[in-house]
Amino acid sequence: MKSHQMPEQVAFWKWISPKMLGLVTQTSVYHWSIEGDSEPVKIFERTANLANNQIINYRCDPTEKWLVLIGIAPGSPE
């Protein structure tokens, strides 16, 4: 296996294919191939509306062109 020291704490991770991990930090989403010596590649930055949400899922299509990051936010205190 591989190891890498991320610049931010990983808040969520998921296998998005048999050879690719999706890593979500507080500000960005990365893809990391388990093949070769590559490091995680930044795919996109999280939008402001997901900044304080708990991430519950991340998915992509087989071509990695359609991506979705899903989070939940706490309700009002009432």
C-alpha cells in the first residue's frame, strides 16, 4: 500500500473505483490512485454551502466527469 501526509485532515474518504480513493478535506476533494507513486490530485474545492456540513457521501461516474459531494447540516436549535 501507499502513504501520504495530507496538508489538511481528511474528513471523509471512499473507494470510488477498485483502484481510486476519493479523499475529502475541509476545503477540497482529491482523487488518489493506488497504482504507481502518484500523490493525491486535487479535483475541486468544496463550495461555501458545504463548509460546516458533515460529509456523508461522495460519488463519481466511471469517466470521473460527473461528481457529487453530499453533506448534512445541523438543524435549527428549536
